[in-house]
Amino acid sequence: SKAELLFQKKIVDGPVVGKELEISFVIYNVGEGPAYDLAFTDSDFTASGSTFEIVKGTTNGKWEVLEAGTNVSQTLTVVPSTQGIYPLTPTVLSYRKSQQDDTISYTAAASYSGMYVESVADYDKRTSLHLKEWGTFVLLCLGSVAFPISILTYYKMNYVDGIKKKN
Amino acid sequence: EDVEVVTETVATGPSDVSFSYIFPDYPNKEFPAGSVIEVLVGFSNNAEVAYNVSGIFASLNHPQEMKYYIQNYTRGEYGIAVQPGQHTTLAYRFVPDALLDPRQFGLLISMDYQNELQNFTQTFFNSTVLITEKPSTFDLEQFFLILFAVGIVGLVVFLVQGKLPKSKKPRSNKSTSSTSSSSVVSSDDTSDWLEGTSATSPKLSAKKAPSANKKEKLN
């Protein structure tokens, strides 16, 4: 009974400049036995001169044992500071397939080959409710309706059956 | 212990690679139609040579007759080299069409990989899966049920109002229509000044009208 691990570097939300971006490192044990001495270190967001600021979490993970059929995860929260395309590398996880096994096994994480960090302006354009545009539209619509209505109400107030009211 | 290690390493041909998979979000293989299904695929290279994983592709098939293809999903291109003794995890995503009937389907997921000499394709997932209805906040069936209920309530209100007006209408006429009474012609208004004309007895128009005219002329 040996462990078989699947490792994923998961980014769910689209990265946006100045917004918190969550990166999950998830390890699934799909084998028949527990895995031992799991460890990984990610270097995508910690390089010198990196434009990512780490807000929460760490870029490495370590577990003594992972039972079969279970999973563990570690999240890292970063804030990108500039727009652009950033390469992502498959993080390598090392582990032992069984307690007796002295050889260390490695698995490379499934991940995107790169990610595009969107600028705030692009993000706003894509996601805003466009209140200003809708407001203008409604005002213009009202304008075209208000003029006939004003004439109608003036007529109703001052005339009865086409004859001007006496009082 | 040593024996176990030996049996692991002895492998020839394309069988010296092994696959593993997991559907992280849907472990019981029940996929809601129209949502993104992710499968993590593990590829272990136990051979002496490197393998290159070129792509993963999947299709939805008839559950009994796997040769009938219902949907083909976009091929994922990877181009990842896996060195001897190494293992890699790949993520593949596909979306079962939102209009699929909620029932069982056959799902095939295959991987294309090659060494320097040969190309291989292996279907590592070949099983039936259950496509379920997408859980939605807006339930069309419920919407029309509510609409139907509102319609019935409206009908009841309309019918009840139709039975009541005899007690309500006169009151409202007297109170509100004092200024606009010119447009409302009631029987009381007409009876006085139209007496003796054809307007009071419209049924006697054809035969008696001429005689009435003669009388008027004589008078």
C-alpha cells in the first residue's frame, strides 16, 4: 500500500493589481497508503524584485503524514503591484510513498504556465455596474417622455373637453 | 521490502507509465451540467527514458455504446517533459453542456504522450458518470408556479370585485362624478326631456315612427 499524491497550485480568481490574490496549494492522496514527510517550496512569488507582496500565508508547506483519501491545502495571499504577464512554474512536492520507503518521490504541481495580472482600470471597466452610463440613459429617456407629459398635464389642468376652464 | 521496490521498477513498453486521477470538486463523479469540471491527472514515468506529455482530451459518450460520441471536449495542450522516475500532476478542465439531460453518460479521458521513438495514447478514465441538473438560484419551474398562483389570486380578486359593485358603485358615482356627470347618461336624466320621442322607445322604431311623425305634423 503506497501513497500516490496529486499536487495542484490553484488560482481561482483573476489577478488584479492591488487586489488580494489567493493561491492554494492542494495535495490529494489518491493512493492506498499514507504519505510521509511532505514538503514543498514555491518560488514564483518570492523572487528578488518581485512585484508581489505577500499578505498572508507562506510559500512553503510541510506535513508529517497525509492519510489515503484525504487532502491538505495551504493558501498564500499576495497582492500584485504591476500589470503584466507573469510566468508560473510547477512547484515540486517531495514526499515518501510509505514509511519504509527511504527514497524521496517528487511530483510537479499542476498549474498555469503563466498568469495575466489585470490593471485596475481594465478590471473596473469589466466589472463595474456602469451606473453613470445607465443614469445618463435613464435621464435622456425621461426627457423624451417628460415633454409630452407636461403638455398633457397642462391641458388637463386648464381645459375640459377642449374648452378653457372659466375659473 | 526490497522485493516490493523491484516489482515496481520492472516494467516494459507503454505500461511503464502509470496514471492516477481525481475530480477534486466532484469526487462522486456527479457533474452538474454547464459547470467547469476539473480533473487532476497524475502521470508517473517509471521507465528509463523521458516521456513528453503532449495533451489530454475527453469526450462524453453513450453509456452503453461508447462508440457513440455525444460531446467532444477541447484538447488541453501541455508539452511537459517527464524525466525517468519523475511524476507530474496536470489539470484538465471541461464543461458538460448546460442543456444536457440529467442522466448517465460515458466519459472517456485520454492522454497523448510520447518518447523519442513512439507516440502513445492511453485512455485512463473510461467509466459512466452522472450528469446532474445545475443547481440554480433561479428555478424556472418555481417561477411559473408563482406566476400561476398570482394569476389565480388575481382572478379571485376580479371575480369578487365583479359581485360587489352594486353596493359600491352608486356611492362612488355620487361622490366623484359630480363634475363629469355630463358624460354619464343615466336613465333618470333621459326620462324627462326625451319623453314622447323615439329615443324613449327604441323597440318601436320601424313601424310606429312614421305614424308618430304624422301626428307631430298634424299637431
